Amino acid sequence: MNLIDSERTTNACESFHSSFSRNFSSAYSNISTFVNVKKEIQTNTYIVISNINEIKNITNRIYLNKKARIEDLINKYR
């Protein structure tokens, strides 16, 4: 299951429900299947969130490095 893909819908909730329901073979699956699916969703969500934070930190660091370089160049040519 991939939480990032929209699964042919424009609504994130519909997409989640669609991908969630595909994990079950019947309307009344056993509790262990349900718990395993929920654990997988939680793990995938945690990975997505941590990757977003990591990308944000890298982007901020790149921005700060470029900003410092521009300020140095401006000060150098004053």
C-alpha cells in the first residue's frame, strides 16, 4: 500500500479508504489482519513524515548556505 499515490481519486480520504479496503478479503476480516494492516499504515506514515522532515532540513540548509554565500559576495564587492 502506498499512501502517497492518489489511486485515481482526487480526494485524499477516498484514496485512503480505497487502498485500505483493498487489504481485506471480506467485509468482516479477522482482528489480526486488521491490526497488521493498521501497523503497516502506521509504519508507512511514519516513514513519509520523517522523509518530509529530512527533506525540509536539507532544503533549509541549502538555502542558508546560498544565502550566506550571497551575503559574502555582496560584502566583498561593497
